[in-house]
Amino acid sequence: MLYFIEQCLNGVQLGMLLFLLAAGLTLIFGIMDLVNLAHGSLYMIGAYFAATFADLTHSFVLGAVLGLAATLVVGMAVEVIAMRRLYGRDHLDHVLGTFGLILFFNELVRLVWGPAGMTLPLPSQLLTAVQVLPGVYYPLYRLVIIVTTLLVALLLYVVVMRTRIGMLIRAGASNREMVGALGVNIKLLYTLVFGLGAALAGFAGLMQAPILTVQIGMGENILILAFVVIIIGGIGSVRGALVASIFVGLVDTIGRAFLPDLLRLFMSTNAASTVGPAVSSMLIYLLMALILVFRPEGLFPAARR
Amino acid sequence: MSAVLNARHVVVAALLTILALLPLYTALTGNYFLLTLFTRIVILGMAATSLNLILGYGGMVSFGHAAYLGIGGYVVGILAKEGITSGFVQWPLALAISGLFALVIGALCLRTRGVYFIMITLAFSQMIYYVASSLAQYGGDDGLTINRRSQFIEPINLSNKTTFYYVCLIILVATIYLVWRLVNSRFGMVIQGARANDRRMRAIGFPTFRYRLVCFVIAGTLCGLSGVLIANHTDFVSPAMMHWTRSGDLIVMVVLGGMASSFGPLIGAVTLLLLEEVLSGVTEYWQIILGPLLLLVVLFARGGIDGLLEQAAAWRPVKVADPSAGLGHG
């Protein structure tokens, strides 16, 4: 039971990370109608920047803040140099162009930081475990991830729904020309939105960095999970992304932790240990297929334009 | 219309001649490097041709096409490991399983449109990738070495490099012919109609879902065959062959060569793989050049190489200034 609670918390933590990625993806898609495969590269770059700055400043927090700012700048630069030219094009063009960007960023990172990975060490205060329930200890840092990500989600909600800039973003999503005609600098707005998405991805990357190693291509597998999240949640819906990411995080983590044992109940141990990993890695995709059968546009389809 | 020998025909004819005569060069020089490289190009050109059927003609942007390479390859690998090396068993089974997978995946994916379709095909191919990684008894992440290539009756010995090359080349040409026949048939017209305007096609009574699904299955089956060939070529299968970047490479080949053109994917495969070979000779960090190059192709050469050749072909008769040229149009 204690193990179960711990795995649930792990699932929520993975879900929150997925949310950071999925929210950026879904915002960029919903507002600019852009499919950005290079989102995972921004996740990777956030982690590399944070690890580098933390190394230079000897401070985790300072490294994280500087890394975040640097990712924001990189994101806006990418938008101005490349992405801007892809708006209004075919989705296939987006896929191909951003695929090119992934190759570019992976190689650039290899050139700058070298092929070996990096580590982002945590400050000792964060290395402890806390008692979340009587008898249940959980690493403090993972709790920090959950809490900060929830705060970011809240902040995102407030920015998009309650501020002037958020209003402009939503208006830009529903009618680009009209907002432009009313005197809003729509180009700058898009650059900001892309930068925001990049910063969210970079934040996810640097939060995850102390748990895993910082390495080339680290953003790609989690990016595909983030795709699954936004397919399930409905593309363009931030609320859908939140619900679906926690759901995906929980199912994936709990499936991996318990499915092999569950299979052992009605299979030989040998067969279960072969089938178990295969089935648990398929679980999330089977779930996605099931949801698509009933809701081809996801659980929370964004309003039609 | 007179059969003008335009730039496009010249390139295709030259390419086919080079491909057909390459083993001669190898036999004369004893240099097997080019033959190995071109066997790979021919096989991937075939995979790209199969992708072109759904991507170029059908407008279905599948980002998971490499999954079939893996399925075809793994069927060969697993059967070989279990001691069944007869090609007469391996090949049909590989095709059947690829086709079956395409049927199941297609039935789910084709319910969705546009960006959902891209992401869901990607997700399903990633699923197969993870399944292959978790097959511990068949090598898991490290992959599986194939000790014996598919066995056929006597004159066809796939272990002979030249024979194997010609087998691949014949299959490639047959695939291109098959796809060409398909897209020019009634079936192909429906598929292309559904790409242009699906709602209208359904309104005039075509059950486009079924047509698109059949098209998806054909493309998957054909790609499964190239997976069989790849496995025989490298004597090795691993999850890496269905990594999602492999699917991306296939899309690049199709778009680079020219979508919805018979020889475009082959031209794309030749260009991309030769470019890889040349660039990786220049610098270790060759992808730093390839990446932006792809972006430039997307931005400025939308029709791919075939599109450029077509422009060249269209531009030529004007210079010849045949006075009867304008009469045909009314």
C-alpha cells in the first residue's frame, strides 16, 4: 500500500512534467496552428543551460532561473528566424521543418557541450525525504516539482484568462487578421507565445534534469508522451492537457510498477516477466487508441473556429 | 504531344541505368562499398515509395512508417532465431503481419485528421519501438543478429551481394510500377480525390474511409517488405530501425524527392543518403548542415527535386518556340 502511494505520487510528478510540455505544445498549436516537433529540443536546451549555469554560479536556483531565461531567449530567436516563416503552411511543412531543427539542435548541443551527458546536482536541502503520510516518506525534490508545476499551471491560467496579454493571445487564436487590424502587433504576440511555450518546455527539462541525466535527445521520448497527452486531452485545450497529463502520468507509472505482478496472478512467472514490460510500455498507447475510438477529437476538444 | 526528352526523363533514365550497371562497376573494381551503400539506398527508396502512396497521393501524413520496417525485419529475425530460415515462410508472414498491423492501426488512425493523424501514427510506431525494446529473449534494446539470410531455391542466393542487390532492385522497380498502376487506376483516383476534398467524395457516394484504409494497408505491407530486405541486408534487427527519426527520414526522402511523383521518393532516397555520406565525410557534425537544409527545402523548394525538374521541363519548350505548341490548348 505504501508502495502504491509512492507510485501514485511518482505518476503525478511525471504527469506534471508532461503538462509543462503539453501546455506549451497545445498553446502553440491552438494559437499559431503550428506543429512543433522541436519542442523536445527546447526541453533539452533548458536542461543543458540550467546545468551549465548551475555549474558556473554554484547555485541550483540561480542556474535554474538563468537557464529558464536563456531558453526563453532561444525560443524567441527560433521563432523569429525559422518558425515565423512556417505559419499558415501545411502541417507536413511544420513536421519537416521542425524535424530539421531537431537534427540541428541535437548536433549543436553535441558540438557545444560534447557527447557526454551532464548532471545537475541538487542542493543538499532538497535531497531529503519528507513524511507525506504516517509512515510514507517521499523525496522532497519530487514534491517540489509537483508543487512548482501546479503553481506554474495556476500562473498560466491567470495569465491567459485574467490579463490583458492573455486576452490578446486568446483573441489572436480566434481571429488573427481582426486582432492585427485593431492595431495589435500580432507578430510580436506570436513571438511571445512561442517564447512562453519554449520557457515551459525548458522549465520541464531543468526540473527533470536532477532526476535523470542531461543528455542529447532527452526531450524526444517525453515529447512523444506529450503528444499522447494532447491527443487524449484535445489539441488546443490547456485544461485537457492538465487532466490528460496527470492521467497519462499515473497510468504509465502505475502500469509499469504493478502490471507485471498483476499478470503473474494468471500467468507463469516466466511468461509474466516477458509479457509484463511489453504490455506496460504499450498500455498508454492502447489507452489512447481506446479514447480515440469514442472521442476522435480528444476528451476536451477545443472550440471549432 | 511529342515525347520531348525533358530533364526529368533524363535524370530518371540516368539513375536507373546507374542502378542497373552498378554491380558491373563493383565486379570490375572489386570495391564493394558502393554496392553496399546502394543496396541500402534501393531498399529505403522502396520504403519511401510505399510512404509516398499514402503521403503524396493520399495526403495521409504518417509519421510512423518506420514501424513497418521494424515489423518486417523482426519477423525475419525472430523466425531465423527460431530456426525457420525459408524465405517462402518468412517473407509472406512478414507481409501478412505488416499488413495486419497497418489494418489495425489504420482503422484507428484514419478516424482522425490532420495533426492528430501525424501524432497518433507517431505514437503507435513508438509503441512498437518499445515493444521491440522489451523483447528480452530477442535481444531487447541491443537487437538481434541474423545468422542466416532468407533461403530460397537455388539460383537465388541472398548471401551473394550482387544477387541480393538485383533482388532488391527488381523489387524496387516492381513497387514503383505497382504504385504507378495503383494511383492511375480508379482506386487511385478515389484516393487522390479524398485527399483533395474528402467531404465531396463522400457526398458523391464513395466510402472514402474504406479506400483510404486499403491504401494504408497496401503501403504498410510494401514497407514491411523493405523491412524484410533491410534485415537481410544488415543481418541484424534492432529497435533502432523503427526509431521515430527513421520515420522522419522516410518523410524527408519523399518530400525531398517530390511528393506524388513515381520516381520522386527514389530520387529523394538517393539524394538524402548520398548527402549523408558526403557531409559525414566533411564533418563529424554533419547534421548541423542537414537540419537547416531541410528547413530551406520546406521553405523554398516545396515540390522537391522532382518539382524542380518539372519546372526545368516546362521551361524548355518555350525556348524551342514550336509554333504549333499553342494549338493544342483551347
